[in-house]
Amino acid sequence: MTMTTPAPPAGPTSSDQPLLSLRGVTKSFGAVEVLREVDLDVRLGRVTALVGDNGAGKSTLIKGLAGIHSFDGGEYLFEGQKVHVTGPKQANAMGIEVVYQDLALCDNLDIVENMFLGREITSATFINDAEMERRANETLAGLSVRTVKSIRQKVASLSGGQRQTVAIARAVLWNSRLVILDEPTAALGVAQTEQVLKLVRRLADKGLAVILISHNMNDVLEVADDIAVLYLGRMAAQIDAKSVTHGQIVELITTGRLSSTPPPAAVALDETVESETSGEAQS
């Protein structure tokens, strides 16, 4: 398959057309099939929560989107064009940025240095510190971040919520279209969690597409527009967040199906998943 990197669109992508779509995506490691015929749609201006139990395939799916792993089969569509992403740089060039749970921040560097780490702006043979400061300030202001006293603070001095904010700001600094957040509220206190969730919501409100990976269903229901549930490597359902309760999401995560009639916005549950869970119930 030939790699295609789509040119930046002239205007906003229609909300009717997903920014990113997966169709029948598969991924195996040796004899272990981790992803099986996965479908997913992610739209601009919406937060798509990706949920599932440990081992459901969430990390493998995200790493496939980010170019760390190549999918074995199926279609990967970005802005309506079929792509074959074989490396993180290709994903970045398309406008996909990932904020992993470890944040990948350097404690000994300040906020500006972290935001431009590996992508420093240079003039002739010198680093253009003033331009980097200007763009860092502009990005933080655009996200309505007011919790950071100085962009020249060392990251080691920041709270957990502030560190997460810097990592997210770094992701959106590069004309991102899709930001993927891996457990952004893990290990945060109540106030810091609320701060980060408001930032996640602002990303979508500014027109970006957001994928939020979380085990916290309260966080998911607070900010998500869509919920995609992985179960044993298959997409059990992708549902409008307003159509389901906390209990129904847990049921989908743990059994791969709903005992009650799925809401109209839900994607039809995979028949194979249903048969698997039925077999488990009988055993």
C-alpha cells in the first residue's frame, strides 16, 4: 500500500465526514491477535473516549494510529483519504499528536524548552528563544491556561495538573488536527482533574478532534461526545455519550454487549463478540 500524506485542508472538515476512520483494522503479534476487524470514527470538534478493560487493545490501537505499529489489515482513512502510516513522523505530519501517560517531559528544562524539545526554532545557527517564548505564550493563552505563573518555570516545580497542561499544550503547538490523550487524569487530585478535563473540552471546542483514553467513567461522561468500547480486541460499540448510562458503559466494557436494547446512536454490536460472551456466560 502506498503512503499518502494528505495536504492541509482549505477549510474545516465537515462534521458529517470523520477526520479519521478505521475500517476492519487488524493487528497481531505472533500468534496473538490483538485487534480484530476494528471500526472507529473520530470527528473534529468532538471528544471520542476510547474505553475498555486491560488487554482490550487500546494501547495497540493508539500506537497504530500514531505510526509506532503498522496495522496488518483493514483501512486507515484520514480526511477521507486512505493512508498507510509507518512511523510517528508521518503521523505528526498529518496533524496527529499523542500525549502518553508518562508525558515525556524533562524536569531540568523549563516550559518553553519542553514545548519545543526536538523541534527548536532556529535563526541562522542560533536558537530563536524569543520566537519560541512568543509561540508558547500564544498557545497557552489560546487554551485559556492561567495556572502557570511563568513559562520559564522548570517543569520539576510544576504540579501534576500543570505538567499535564504543558504536555497537552506541546501537542497542540504544531497545528494538530487530532490529539490523543492517554489517561490524562491518572494520579491527579480532584481540583487538578477538573482543570485538565476543562482543557480537554476546550481542545474540542476549538475544533480539534480528541481521543481520550480513560478508565474513569465519571471523567468520560463529563467530557466525551462519543464513547468507543473495545472488548477482547473488537469494537463492541461506538455510542453517543448522551445515549448511555455509567452502568451501560461498564456492561459493554466487561461483557462486550448490552443486556437492554442499544440506543439508536450505537453502532451495532459485533456478532462474534456477542457469541463469545454468550459462550463465556454458559461456561
